[in-house]
Amino acid sequence: MASKYTVIKTDIKRRLTIGEWVEGHRLPTSREFSQYYDSSVNTVEKAIKELEREGWLIRDGRRGTFMDKRKTNHAGRTHLVAAFVMGIENPLWSAALRGAEDALYKQGYHLLISSDDRNYEKLEILVRGAVERKVEGVILSPIMSQGHEELNNRLISLLQDNGIKIVFLDRIVSNTEIPYVTSDNMEGAYNLTKLLLDQGHRRILFIRNTNVSTMNERLFGFKQAIMDYGLEYSDEYDVLISTESEDFSNEFEAYCNLFEQKIRQKNFTAIFTANDQIAEAAIRSFEKLKYRIPEDVSLVTYDAENLNRKVYRNITGISQPFYEMGHCAAKKLLSMMEGDDDHHNFGQVCKSTIYLGESVIPVSN
């Protein structure tokens, strides 16, 4: 629960931004504020002094407290931020949205959350609706599915043309200058691959379904770990089983069939799946093929804990800090909207951790 002074500070800032006190109009005294908020004068003073340090207020010993004229352009703002991600029912994205909402709430902003149900036409309608509601910023997990690049560019242009600030969440679009927050995909994949190598695995397959930035970064970390171990990397280790959509829920059975076909053609002791959905397909396919995990094949994945909650397994893998990523994306957006952005801090990478389950064992001699 927020402290009393934080509640007072947030509410005073809200009242400033909606124009309750305009430039040149004296604000109530600390004693008057304390009566209004049913609080002590000292608590009000703490909130007032912080707002003064942040440039919202100017205090004159003789005349009183006034709104800083540099902030008058904030009056009439909506203080609305919208977030668009691939599926809010996914616990990972839910965690990211909670992180974003917690950061925004503390600064008097409200987060609008919409589910596109993986429907790109609906997504465009939702984004246009956010523009009509005059949102000031958008947290966006950009569309990276092949064939939808034009929609991605159209949505970005729409937001930018309306002066709406954007921060990308989870992935990067290389041909833009839009700030991003992601996890340490290369380092995480490197460490997870090294875990397999340390257990004697030399024939490891990396399974992915798209060329999105996150998967390419994980593939790079996978390759680098193998080469740094003094081993020769082969392109045969990279198994791309393409899907129409990045989230392939509607193609899951077909994906499992393709996975089984690919696996029969390969010689391996371990599998590294690039995300939890691919890992779920791998588990389903291994069951049909009578492969035991980890006795016959060791398995590691990204977003292992999310997978384990769904399939009731104990798979080893990377846990990404989605709450922290959402929180950092919101803080980055706040800086941009308030005009305090550090342009040198273009991107931010949050550190992942390895969850040690029971799906990896040493290679038997």
C-alpha cells in the first residue's frame, strides 16, 4: 500500500496536470493541504518539497507556492498510456504489464491494456482507438511475424505522427530509433548452452520457429558458447521449423508433426528450445516418439517456469524478468513523456536467471 505522502504527492501532481492551478495561481498552504488530505503538515511538506525538486512547484517565502511555469504545458494532458502485447492471458506478459502499471501509477498515469487475441486486424483497430483517446505513450511488443512488416510500420507511423511516445518491449526493430527494453538473450542462451556442454553434450539442437530479434539473439549466444568451448559449430544444429504466426497456437498440431519429422533425421543428445511454446511441442513429440526426458534426451528452454506451470514438468531453462522489463519500459516511457529522457540510454537489457530443473543429465559413456 502506498504511503500517505506518496498518495498526497501523486494527487497534487494530478491536480496540477489537469489544470486545477494554472501559472500564477497560488496553491493552498501546507496547513490547508494537511486539512484537505487529513494528514500532518510534515507529511504534506515532504510531498511539496519533492514536487519542488522535480520542477513542478516554485516556493516563494513571501508569496507562497506556485506551479512552475515550465510545467504549465502539462495541463490538460490525459496521462493515459496504452500497452499492446501478444496475449495478456500469458503469465509472462501479465507480469510485464503489472510491472508497467506499478511504475505508471506512482507518477499519476493510467495504463490501458488491450488484448488483440493474436488478430492483427483487431490490433490495428485497438491502436487507432488508443490514438483517439489521446494516449501519451505506448508500450508495444512489435509484430515480427513474416509478412506483417507493413502493418508494424503502419502502426509505428500512426503513433509517431500523433506525437505519441513509443517504447518497444521484449524485442528490437533494427530499422527504427525507438527505445527498447529486453532481456539478455545472448548471455542467457550462452549460459544455458554452457550448462549442457559442461554435462558432456556435444550434439545439441537449437529449435526455433521465427527470425524475430529475440530468437536470433538466443541463437547467437548458443553458437558462441559452442565455439568458446573449443568445438566446431555446424549449421545443422540450428533447426528452424517455421510457423505463420509467432504464437502458433492455431498451428500446434501441425508443428508437432513437423518437429517429429525433423527429429527423426537428426543425431543429438540434447535439445535447446527457443521458447516455452516450442518446448511444449517438443515434449508432446517426444512422448509420441517414446523418448524419455532426460534419460534419452536432455531438454532446456527459454521461459522454463512458465512452461512448467502449464505442463506440470520440471524443465531446466531461462527465467526472464518480465515484471522488471515492464517496469523499466514504463519508466523509460515516463522519461520520454516528461521530456527528461536521456538519449544516450537508447536500450535497456534486463538480466535473466537459470532455473535448474530435472531435465538435464550428463551424457553416458
